[in-house]
Amino acid sequence: MARRPRSGSDDPTTAWAKAAVRGDFVVGELVRYAAERHLRDLRDAERRGYFWRPELAQRALDFFPSLFTITDGPAAGKPFNLLPYQVFVVGSLMGWVNASGRWRFRLAYVETGKGQAKSPMMAGLGLYAMGWCGFPRSQVYSIAANKQTSMVLFKDAVAMCRAPVPGYDEHESVEALGHVTLRGKGDNVWKIEHPASRSFFLPLADGTQQSGPRPRMVLGDEIHEFTTGAQIEIWRRAITKVAGSAMMVLGTNTPATAQIVGTAYSETAQAIAQGKKNDDTQFAFVARVDKADRETVFTNEACWGKSLPAIGITYPVQNIREEVATAQTQLSTAASVKRLYFGIPTGAADFWLDEAKWAAVLADVGDEIMAALKGCPCWLSLDLSKKNDLTALTITWRDGAGILWQKTWYWTTKDGLPDRAKADNAPYEEWVEAGFLTAVPGATIDKTFVAAQVAKLCAEQDVQELVFDPAQFADFETACEEIGFEAWTYEGPDKPAGRGLKMVKHAQGPKVMFEGKQYCMPRSIERFEDRILKETIVIDNSPVTYMCASNAALTSDGQNNRAFDKKRSRGRIDGIITSAMGAGAADGAELAADTYEGSFVVDLDAEDEDEDDA
């Protein structure tokens, strides 16, 4: 169907991709992967039913400087010639089609550092899809986490419609020439219409409230600010229902690790660019500095172009030098500068320990790992909710090499779940659907669900004891009785032992306990942190646990004995409390040196190699 560019006459999109792969200019490895994907697809995408139409790409590239002038910044008043990286993005989105001529890409994800003109590019794409692609009754929407943010991109489109058309008189704009009609006055324009095609461009405060849309293009701005993926998924489903060309374009800065929605979309886009996931209908462009650049990013200006592809063109290098200088003198801003400008995915500025160390010990602890750890001694740790927030249960194994392995289960209630998700800025409903969180019926958590999971683990694993936060624990004891599970509470070395599971109190405050066998948070935090920093623990990579870790705040007494402080924390921290309790119990147990002789040792690297071979 499509003719590939002749040798020596590469179209601008392909020429940029080849130059990026050759290293003619600075790009990060994730951008290079995107360029390599385009070149691979030129060779073999036709076999999968996708075709490169360079003339369609060129038509879109010519559209911007033919109708619009730049409205802001040092290049204001000049024709809107796309930046080099935007040539690749826009050309790719408009030039790849399927056998019927429909746009190949249904979803596009574009992530760069701050100030790289993503919003004007997306605004221009929206105008192009609205009135200049030949689609009758085209519906274009801009969405964001709130109305104010959705208006940023839309106002760029309004300004472009009011700016002089290049080569025309100063008063001759797209609006003045009658190509579009702006509904509203001054800064209060709320809709752009294209009368000839009966099409429109509309910003929305909350796309979930739009009934029956048939979108041609949906432009999602600042995805890193979304606290739930519900709105994006609603629009993605609407895009899927459109028989012809339709596309969602997501633009964002690098999300913080605690920003679950943006992180999930970014990780998927990275995997697609790298070829780790196959999705012919998603375009991925992620501009970040490489991991090797992170330690020296403030002093190594040569790497800045990897995350800031407009630097030195429309984005003055002095701007970022000033930001870096401030970050070096005010450490409180360093994390945000690294994330917003260089694509280094930091979490909260005051993450409770080195977040890179935390991320380094995360891995999937699934059924196969759990089966492999059978026979290794393990400890359970439990933090019960007061009513309907999170209840967390962690299991901590010690393998034959002395490595700790952890997995956590979470419960909440179905009643009021959407409201709690909104209040906690957490996608609880998505986590329930994905299996990371269990929502039980009713307005309060029925503790028999937790007791049943404890009984199941005790039947399958070599559980030494359960350590618990004393708050609400009487309810758990009652639940154990209700399901007929034998358990007893340890009350000191001089008290008689009971039958069934041994349960031991774990103090939560900063006081250090010395008498009897009592666990305390200062010692557990020390043991937990030591394990993380030395990378002698593997923690299941659950987004709920990551949220708890990013929310955590510590308090300390005059002797620097520390404990987690729920009142000062930014949100739910139950999972990080049980993780610390579990590590404290496992390392605090009095174990003979040969207790684990012959126990199974899990080789995580070997498992990864097997997956690669598969």
C-alpha cells in the first residue's frame, strides 16, 4: 500500500530517527529506543498490517507553520515550525496508518522535562484533528486532573487561532479569516468550533461526566497530576469504539514515584519503546537522562538535552542553569528539579529513607517464589484498621542464605471506596481490580477475612509467630475463634504457652522495650533499614506498599529512638508498618546458627534469566 522513502530522500520523521540512532545529537536511551522502533517498523510493520505514509506525516508537519505563529517565548511571532523532536512525534502520529487508512496509533504517550513546548504541540494536533484532517463532526477534547490544567492546553489553541497567519497581515488570524469560531470573550473562551466541518474543540473539567462522546482526539495534559486512572480509561474506551481514526495523546513531565497513575503509564510506554511489551497501537516517547547520568546531572550539562530536547532552541540553557544553582543551594528543591527537568523519578522529597535503595529491593514475589520458600521459617505481622481504612498483613521469610523475603496483603471495604480513593489520592478501585487490594462487603472490615488468610498461610508455610499492633487486636482474636483457628497470645516467659499460632505484641511508639520478649518499633526500623540499605531483603513490588512507603513519616524521642507517625504521614502507611514489624521479628528471633541448614535459597537473577530465555 505505502511506498517507503527512496534511499537518500528520507522524510523528516525518518531522517530524525536515523540521526538520533547515529548519535548526531544528544538523546537518552529511551528516546533512541523509540527511534529504533520507527526504523524497525519501516522494515517489517507491513507484515503486521501497518504502513508508513510519509506524505501524510509531511502534511501535518506543514500544517503548523502554514497557519500558526508562535505565541509565547523567545520565538514569539515566528511561524510555528515544530522542534526537531516534535517533528518525530507529530510525523509518527499522523504518518503511520493501518490497511484501511486509519491512524495506526490509538494512544500516544509523550514525556519530557518541563518547558519543552508539549502543550502547544498538543494544542496544534487538536486543531489539526478538528478541522484540517477532513473529518466531519470531529470532536476534540482536552482533559486534565482539574479544569484549570485542562485550560492550559486549550488556551494555547485559542491563542494560536488569534495569532496572525504567517505571511498574512497582522490582523488576519485563523479566527479573523473565518476558519474557526471562538465561543466566549477574551480569556473566557470555552469552545472552538470549525463551522465548515461542524467540528469542535472543548476543554473538560472532568471527562467522566461527558455523556456519549465520539472523540476524534483526546488530549490529556499533565498526566503526572492524575490521582486516578478512571478518567483516562473512560476516554480510552471511547477511542476504541470509534471505527475510523481516533487517538488519545497524553503529555506529561516525569511523574513522581508516588504518583501512581503517571508512573504506570510511563512504565508501560518505556516497556513498549524498549520492545519489552508489544503494542502496535501505542506510541511512546520518553525523554529522560540515563540512569548513569543521575549522580552527576547537576554538573554534567552535556546530558541535559536527553530530557530537555528543546534546550538551546526555544528553551534557554540559562534557565536550567539557574534552576540547578538553586537546587544545589536549597536541598529541599533538589528532588523536584531532578524530576521535573531531568526525568529522574523521585518520590516525596522527604521519603523516609534513600528511595533509590528502596526501589532496588523491590521484585515480584508471586506464587512461584512463595512455593519455593515453603519450608523456610517465616513470621507474620499484622496492622488492623480501625474501621474502613487499610488492614495489612505481611509475611516475612528468611531463606537459607539469610535473605528476607516479604509479601503483603491488604483489605479495605467496598462501601465508600471511591470517596476514600479521592481523599487518599490513591487508585483503590484499580488496585482492587488488579488484585493488589481486597475490598470486602460492608462498611467495616470483617476480620474473619484476615483470620482466614492467616490460617491459610499457617497451613502452607512454616510460620514461627504472628507479631501485631495491639490496637483493635481483640477483634482479630474474636475472628480467629469464629473460624475455629487456634491461636494464643504470648504474655511473657513466665506465662504458660497456648495451642496453635503464637501471637506476640509489637509496640508501636519510640520507646525501646527490654523486658521479656517484646518487639518495639525503634529496633524493627533499624533492622528493616539495615536490610534495605544492604540489599539483603526482597520486598514484593506492590503499588500499595510503595504508596505506604512514600507516605511514611518518622518521629523520634530525645535518644533518637524512631517510630512511624501516622498523624504526620501523608496518607496510609499500614503496609510499611507491617513490613518493618516483620523484618524486626525475623531478625530479632533467637535462632541457632544451623537452624536453616539445607533450606531453599531463591536465586532471583536465575529466575530473570529463565524469563529472558522464555
